[in-house]
Amino acid sequence: MRRYIFSLALLTTFIIGCQDIPRDNLLDPKNDSSYQASTLLLEAFVNTTAADNYNLWALQALDSMKELYGKRVVIAEYHRDGSPYTSPVFENLYDKYVDNSADNIKGVPDIFLNGVSARVQGASAAATVVSRLNTLLSDWVVRNNYFTLEAEDVKWDDSKISATCRIARLGSEPAEDILLKMIALKQVNSGQLKRVALGIEKSVVISKIEAGEIKTEDFEMGNLLSRPDKVIFCLTSSDELHVYQSIEVNIQ
Amino acid sequence: MKRRIAWLFLLALFLLSCDAEKLFKKAPVIDSVELPERVNQQDTVYARVMATNPEKDALSYHWFVNPDGGVFIDPADGAETRWIARTGGGDYTFTIKVSNSYKSTEKSKIVKVIETGLPSVRIQKPQANAYWIQMHTYSIEVQALHGNGISKVMLYVNDEFQQENSISQNNIYEFTFAPDTSLLGPVKIKAEAIANTTSARAADSVMVTVEGIIPGRYALP
């Protein structure tokens, strides 16, 4: 009888104490106040065959940024030098970025932060590029981000990459007209060809993602020069001019 | 007929309301005003007016200076007075007003106060340690001031003369400059202002860093 009463008391306590589990995890998309740290995308348009050292200095500065900011920054290098890594896809992207920048003068090295959010063009020493980039990154890296990207099954299958990436919308506002891009990267050498972009694949435009919603995009990318080591997923505006969130993933 | 009478009535009213005596009296005539054309800051300026009075009453005088400033050390209500030039240079308009009991007349003369100090020059744009990129065009704004005005502002890049400008808006002299491929790294931007009258010169400079680029579009094969 005592045991029965004790069990009943326990059950009553449990029922009284039972409420909805509070969704106060900042990374939980179902939490209205959720947000994520930003991972910044630096896209560098370079010409490593030029006699001047400007591009070398810019690439050295990018190495320093990687050392300083670690996983909070991802870097893609687009080569505009007639090497096999030069591509009309990258040229079109550069055209688009330059045309939508305050100064529409082309010239490498030209580094864009999160699309056209900020631009660092030119170099006179690695230190000057570090200084300019650091000023920007230190500001941008502390901004709250309302997207989470998660990649899975990023594989190299003989001649193509296949990958899946999930987008979660955090916070309390929906987002409209976004695009997920996958950039394939290869470290060709440990010098000036560390993060060479080999190709870009885009999802279809996602017209709307509600707060708390998760969407999944599948990618396949073939016709590459060689096997890439990594991919960057970056979520952009549908015109690709603004990058909202990025992640870098090793290819298995 | 009625309209004519109304007009006559109005004219009569007007004449009655006027001081008929004043109407036919003459104003004093200023024959000369003695004033130096140029003085230095803080100089004592002697001013004298010679005037004749067609009427036989006494004349009264009143001196004033525009823009306001400086100090009259004699009363400013005589035919002659002394004024201590203010420290700020520039053009000062002296006006003497001579009156008799009925009317007054006035005359003005400009006295240039020469400011011996240097112009004030400040490069407002670019800011020190700004980054410039080769082939891009940049605006340079220089604020230059002097009591006697600025005759021109000259722009130098790495001490090499580039341009001059004598036209300003609100004392801001604007230039544009596009660093070419010969400039790379730290570059000195200097602006030198020359004052009117004294040709006093003063300069300000800032350092900028010019970043090199390989310009243009890469021609795809």
C-alpha cells in the first residue's frame, strides 16, 4: 500500500511538474531568438603569373586571415591568368561583383568579403592587405547570423562530387530569394595555389524559407580538372551579390 | 471731373503731411575722406572727412566699420577719428555719415588690413593612412583660410607638383587624382596654400598607401 501511495505521489509530482521543454537553445531553429556565428567568405580574384608581387602579397594576407580567424573564415581563389584554373564562370562572377561595387574598376588582386559587402583590391605588401582585411573581418565576424548550414555526404565519386547541404533559418523572420552555391576547391601546391576554385554549382532559387524551417539541397558537380579536396557551401542572395552564411567541408 | 478732384485732394494731403521746410533743404557734401588703403594688423588708422554744409547749421559725424571690429580710440562722432585695426586681416569698409539738421549723406572706403600670419591649411580628404588603389580616381579636399583670402592652393604628390586650384567653395579646394602604376606603397599628399596680398605660404600633408593592381580584364582564350 505504501509503495502504491509513493508511486502515486511520484506520478502526481511528474504530471504537475511537466511543461513544454523551453526552446532556449540559440542554435535551435525553433527558437525565435536563435542565431548563429557568422562564417565569412573571402573570394579572391588573382593572377599568380604576373611579374608584380601584388597577388602574392594578397594570397599571403589570406593565409594570415585563415590563421587569425580559423573556421570563421573560408577562402576561395579564382585565377584569372590563363592557367587551366581560369574559367568563364569565375569571370562572369567577377564581372557581376565589379559592376555592383562602388568602384567598377577591374584589377587583381581583388578580394570580396561576403559577396560585394566589402572589397579589398590591390596590394603594396602583405601587411597592408592584412590590415585592410582585418579591419573588415573583425567587424563582420561578430555579427549574428540567422542561417545555419550543415553539409553531409560530401563525396568524390570517380569523376564528380555529390553532396547534400541543409539550410536552417534561425531567428523569427522568414528569408526570401536565396541561393545555395557549392564551390569546389583544390590545394594544388603549398605556395600560391592553396585554395584554387575548380568549379561552382548553384541550387535553384529558394523563393522563401520560414523562420525555423529547414531545407535540403542536393548537389552534383562533374567535369572538373581534377579531384577537389574541399567544398564551400555559401548561401547567397538570388543575384549572388550578398553572401549570408558559409561553411567549408572536406571531401571524403 | 470727380476723379480729377480726388487726385488734387490726395496731392494736397501729401504736401501737407511733408515737412515742407525739409523738402527744399540740401544735404551736406562730402568733399574727401582720408583713409589709408592698406594697414597692418593693430595699426592705428587715422581717418578724416572734409565736408561742406550748404545749410548754415552744425554738422554731425558718425563713423562705422563693417565688418564690425577693431576699436575707435577717438570718439567716432567727429570729423576725424582713429581706429586700431583688428588682428584679423581682410577688407574693412569704413563709412562716414555726415548730417546737418535736415539731411545726411554718407561715403564709404575700403581699408585692407594685411594679415601677416600664415594661411591655415588642412587636408580634409583623404584621411591620414588611407588606402588608395592604382588607377582609381580619388577626391582630395583641402580647407585653406587666410584673412586676406587665398590666391591658390597647390597639390603635390611625393613632393611633385600636380595641380593648382584658385576656386573654392566654402574655403574647400577640390582636386581629383588617380595614382598610376608608378606609385606604390606610402605616398605623401601635400597641399600648399598661398595667401593673397602677402603671398604667405603654408602646407599640410598626409600619408596614404597606394595599393598595386594588375588592371583590366583578363582575356579568356
